[in-house]
Amino acid sequence: MTERKPPSMEINDWVEAQIKRAQNRGEFENLAGAGKPLPKLADPHDSDWWVKDFIKREKIEADALLPPTMLLRKEKGAIREKVAKMRTETEVREYLEDLNKRILLQVRDATGPVIPVGKTDEDAVLRQWREDRDALRTAQAEAKSEEPKPAPKRSFWQRLFS
């Protein structure tokens, strides 16, 4: 339990006495961060410091704060990478149809900043997907043909007597 301040003593004197006792006991030695500058003391004033700290501490992606139009525009810019992971043409078509529907809904919505986002050209994306897929397959086939064939596995008796 903490020690109570004597009624006859001033609060400042009482606090100073407690600090001196703790120093004599060595409680302020080998503290974490000793000899290092205080963080963010030299930084210029930022009125949104608490929001930035919250985002960093909670590991929130900054994309979550963007308006929906910007999110769609970023998604549209990364179509090639996203489509490259898909296996079938129908899966690619369904994704592109869903993306175009979301773009049209956002264009109709008048709220938020006006950022031009056009529909995606499904045929051009599918053509590119096919070309990328064919190039990947030919590269894999060439890599397989260049690999040396492993030696046939010898039986137990062949290994024993060799």
C-alpha cells in the first residue's frame, strides 16, 4: 500500500521526499530508454497525431480510409495481378462483371469526391489473361525439358553390394 502524506507536510515536499527515497534505493537506474531522446518531442505539431498513432498501433490498412471510388480505381489498376491468380475463364468473367457492376453503382452515387473510373474492357483483360497464361505454360514446359532426369532408384540389394 502506498504511503500517505503526513498532514503537516506540503505536497511538493512530500513528493520530493519520495523521489529522493526512490533514487537512494536505485529504482531509477537501468530504466528502458535511458539516455535516449523522448520520441516525437522534436516532431512538428500534427493535429491528427492521435489518428495516425491509432492506425499504426491497430495495424489498420490505409486503404480502408480511402473513398470507395479510389478503392475501385486502385482495384482496376491491379486487375492483371488479381486475374493472373484465377484458374478458369468463367472465374475471370465473373470477377470482371462484378467489378463493372460495382463501378456503375459508384458512378451513379453522387456522394463523395468525383474521381473518374471507367468500366473495364472484359475482352481485353481476358485476351491478356490468356496470353499471360500461355506464356507461363511454355516457360514451365521449357524448364521441365531442361531439367536433368533423375537416375533410376536402385534396389536395396544393389545399394548393399555396390
